[in-house]
Amino acid sequence: MTNWQADLDALVQETMALTKSVRVAPPILRAVVEPNRMLALNLKNSERDQIRQRVATFKAHQERFAREREDYAASLLERMREQ
């Protein structure tokens, strides 16, 4: 009857040693960014002004994506250098 208890104790000891040897990297904190909402059309503006406004919104959105990609790549390189 004590054989299974000895096996269980050995398994617990082995598991504890394994968990102490595993190194977990802390999670990377990410900023929460509100999505850009589509602006309501203003019929008083000319079509050209509306197109300019949409292009400016799209450009800002693309620049935000580029910054996020660069930040992610920099954090990934930093984590690789630490290891």
C-alpha cells in the first residue's frame, strides 16, 4: 500500500523540480487603442473635401498600424536579446 504513496511523493517532487526550472517571460503590456469611427457625411462639404477627409483618416489609420508593427518588432528583438 505504501508503494503508490511513494510513487505519488516521487511524482510530486519531480513536478515541483520541473516547475522551478521553467522560466516564464513576463507578458508584454499593450496599449488599448480606440478604433477610428467612420465620420458622418456632411452634405454641406463638397465631395472633394469629403474625399480629403477620408484619405486623411485612412492615412492616420495606416500610420498607427505602422507604429504598432514597429513597436512589436522592437519588443520582440529586445526579448530575443535578453535570452
